[in-house]
Amino acid sequence: MSEPTPLPPANELRASLACDGFVRIPNAFSPSDLARFRTAAQHATARARAGEWPFVRTVPKQFPPWPVSEAPTEGIWGVQHPSMPAVDGKVFAESYFGDTMVRAVTALLDCRKEDLVMELYNMLVCPPKDFALRWHRDDIGADVPADVELERLREPMMHAQWNLALYPDSSLVVVPGSHKRSRTEVERMADLYEDKMPGQVNVSMQAGDIVFYNNNILHRGVYDCKAERMTLHGTMGLSGADPARSRNILQHGIGDWAAECDFGNLPGEMAMLATGMQRRLIGMGTGKEVGFSQQD
């Protein structure tokens, strides 16, 4: 495993994301960082699968709220809130607030660090059986008319969303460019679990790669239970986002525990950055009143 690749120029990152709806940054972390992240991820995943961590994404449910359970009967496909102090929070927090991720996010959003808001950080893991998510946009429901869909898609980007692969991962399937247009008639009429959507691309990642993607690109996840998967899935926002963004974040329950986190043990300026981002998140509320973007 080689040393990390320098971050591409900001204008190239923004152009790729704007054109295709996703952009891959290869080999973003050092071997030592990746090893630390893997160790923490393995521990958190083992606890969650053993029922020792109740905040999980349970099979077969795709959208929140997921039941808080000490013994998921059909297994899990995600670990929620690994940055909480009760897990290996410091390691996960360093992967989130560290310079590599923050430089990439500020480049994509063309903003200052002081503008960032702490949002979601979860981990996607392989389920005990093959499992797939349906085609969707994260914050635009399938029943939205085409004109409303296009209006929503034209709203300015107020956040960055990414997958950071700790093992090779090709679970994310996207339709490039679909973040710029309403769904075609074929896409609207297709089966929700269509395996051959016109134009679809499997986004292949190697360990240490980051893929940023527009959360309203038409996409799905297809999970192979035989392939090890521990992929950190995160978002950072910009201060001043609208209520729809608050709902998209707070529906995951982060508002219930964010104030309990103490990032004072993070190194150097990272602690100051994290505390400021945390404060701006807390200002969004607890989420008890915002509802859910979609349900299943």
C-alpha cells in the first residue's frame, strides 16, 4: 500500500462532481491511518453484530427510523454514530475532522472551515445475506412530480456526502448525470430493484479511496454478504442550510447525542474545529420535530 495521493485541484473536484454527480479521490489516507481506522471499525462492527451497540441499520429496512434493538433478528447493514464516546469515538472523529477530509470538503463546497457543520457519520457493513437497496434519491421521494423534482435538483449544494472505503467496495451503483435532471420515463417505470438500469455504473473503490457524491443522484446499494465491507459514510454541511437539510440529517437521531460529545481529546486545531462544527449542529435542534425524508 503506497503513501497517500495528493488531493486533486479544487476546480477539478468540483467540475467532476458537477458533471457526473460523483468523484473519486484515490488512496487518500496513509497505511498507518487506514490500519487505525480498520481496527476501530472491526471492533465497532463486532459489538454491533453481537447486540452490544443498539444504533444500527437493520436488514431489510432501508430508511430511518431503524429500531433500537439489542438483538437484530435479521442482521445489520450499518453501524450508526460510531463517533459517539461509547464506541472508539476518537479514531472515527479523527477520520472525520482530520485534515484530509476537511480539505476535500472545503474544496468541493468552495468554503472556509469555519462554515462547516458537523453532520452524519455512520459505517456501512456487509449483511449476513445478500441485500440490496432500491433506487432512490436521498431527499426526493419517488412520488414527486417531474417539475418539482427538477426544481429540487437545482437547489444549491449545501453539504458534501462521501463513502470512505476501508476495504475494496463496489456496492454503490449510480446513474451518472442523473442529479441534473428529472427521472426519465424508463426510470420512473422501472422496478425499484432493477439490476440493469440504463446508464448505471458500479463505483469501484479500493481501500483508502473516498467517493463524494451528490445525495440526490439516482443511486442504490447492492451488498454481497461474502465480501468484507466496512465503509465510513459521512456528510458535512454548510451553516445556513434550509429546513429540508435539517430533516435529512436530524432524522438519523444525531441531535439526541451530539451535545454529549467532548472533542477536547482531539489533537491541536482539530479539537477547535470539531467543537465549532458541533455547536453549529446543535443549533439545528434535536430532530424530534422534523419528520423523515422517506420511509419504508
